[in-house]
Amino acid sequence: MSKYKLKNVAILTTSRADYSILRNLINLCKSSKKLKFKLIVSGQHMSKKYGNTFNEIESDYGKKNLIKINLNVSRSNVEFLIQVIQNAGKKFSNLFTKNKFDFIILLGDRYETLSIAITSVMHEIPIIHINGGEKTLGSTDDMFRHCITKLSNYHFVSCKKYFNRVLQLGEKKSNIFNVGSLGVEAFSKSKIITKSEIEKRLKIKFSKKNYVICINATTYGNENINDLLKNLFLALNEIKDCTTIFTLPNSDLNSDIITEKIKHFCNTNKKAFYFKNLGHLYFKSILKICDAIIGNSSSGVIEVPSLGIPTINIGIRQEGRERTSSIIDCKINKKKILNAINKSQKIKFLKSNVTKKSRKFLYKKNSSKKIYDKILDILEAKTHLKEFVDVIK
């Protein structure tokens, strides 16, 4: 009997957000006796500006299973982001020339991930894509995501509607799998740090009311980020005995403007704090203490409902995503934002909308294990050639 040949599989992580989502799947692949596994760490992870999150990953997994690709992510203007896209193509082409992977696993919709997907296709490395089929009308990520879907061979989505959307894009039905949200699974499994430990470690003090604020750039459409921040800050200033905890944005177009204004707000407000990178454990633990999350981040729409707290989603950035009842959408206006925050704290809203059903939004049991098991099946297939499927015949 011939000896089983280990399959070379890589998972890509480019940001703190996708790392926390992928962690359970990474652990399964790392401990597998059927895979020769590598974790490719790139994008924001190597940047001091975004918290040097590579150090956290190296602490979690050691150096043996890691491949580090530095794309020099440091600024957020168009010219620089184009350079990052070009760097990704060149550096990953060099990596793929030296390392022949049987598969690469990509999550989401970032611009550098699209460049890496194109490079993978050029090197004939099949792609497994996670979180395709989603829609975000206020972000260029929407277009990048659908492009990555068309470059990928297999697709793991988080709900039936996203399954149908990938199918609509001309992908083969037997290659699409509805496994639920890895992000929601990650939130449901991780531990919690105590309130006193958070206050001591992060040097903050919680108040009667506490809110997490996550604002990212709206990169598509006519929404003005300066207006959003101005109205948000005005609304927050009207809430008495309130602590606000800001997470700084990802490396998207014009994110530097957001970072600068958040820092100014926190420096002039004693009960406002900002962090480059809280890490998954602290982020989740703080959310469990807080009364709501406010902003326009996908985490507020996807993962946070599972914790049983409301989301105030401002503006158009997340328009198009599936919603659950604990999410309150509001326009960019001080009064509307303040009304949404006040509404989220009323007992009637909490009883009617923050429910067992909203906590299970996009959740399916053992999502990571389902993906891992299916990957093992996929690896045994004789061919992974893509075929465009006509939806209209």
C-alpha cells in the first residue's frame, strides 16, 4: 500500500479581523495529520500602525508554520494602496514559485486578497473562498468579493441567501457549501476576561453606560466620512456618564482621516479611549460589558448580535448585508444617531429584538469543522477545474 501523501494547504490572513474569524479553522488545519499546513501572514499584520498583530500570531503558533509576507501597509491614499496591490502580486508570485500549494484558503473581500487570488490562479493553485456572496453597497470590498468568488474553485458561505448569490454568479452548485458564519462561531467559543482585569490592563474605567465604537471608511458611494464622525461625536457628547471605546480602522482608502479624528476626540474626552488592536479576546470581553456597539463595521452586523447586545449601524457601508432584529440602522444625523442609541437601551426594544433568535443569527454548529472535513474531501478530487454554469438557459 502506498504511503499517504500530505497535501500542502495554506491559509491567508491579512488583518486582525480575518485572523479572529479564521482561528478555529487554523487550529484544525495545524493539528491535522493529513495536511502539510502553512499560515501566510501578510497585509496589516506587519504594520506598527495597525498594532503589530504579527506578534500575537507568532505567539499563538510559533515560527514553524508561518510564512511572513510584508506588503509595507502604512498609508491610505489611492496611490499607496495600488502599490500594496502590486507588491502583493509580485511577492506572492515569488512565494508560489518556491512553494507549490495544493490549495490556498482565502477569506473575504480585501483589495490585497484579490491581488493574491489573481496570482494564485496564474500559478494554477486552486482557491477555497470563505464568506462569498455577501453584499456591502457602501464599500469597494463588494466588488472585490465577487471577483474573488469568480477566481475561486470552492465556496463556503454563511447563509442561504449568500449561497444563492454565489450560484447566481455562475458557480457550480455542488461546489458551494452553506456552513454558517465562522465569525459567529469564534465569538461563541472564546473565553471572557473580567471587567476588573480589563480596567487594570487597559487603564480604562467603565461608566454607567458603555459603548464600543467601530468606524471604517465608506469607500464607495457619496457618503462623507467627516460628516459621519462629526454627527457621531456630537451625539456621544450628549450622553451623560458614558465611556466610549474606539477601535481604530483597517487600512482602507482614507482610513487615516478617521484615525486622526478619533484620536483627537479621545484626547479631548476623559472617558473616551482608542486602541490600535484589542485582540479578539479583549474585544469580545469589552463588548459583553458594553451596552451596544456603534458604527459601520461588519462585526456589528455579523458577530455582535450573538453576544446579546444591540448594534447601531450608521450610514450605507453595510447596506445589503443580511440583518437580524437587534440591529438598528440610522442615517448620518446627530439626532437620528442619538435616537437610535436611546432606542437600543429601552427595555421594550431589548425584550422584543435582542432575543434567542437574534443571538443565533448566521450561526451553525461546528462551522470550522464542517469546512475542514469538506476540505479533506475536496483534496481527494481528481480535478479542480472551474466551469461557468449558466443560470439562465
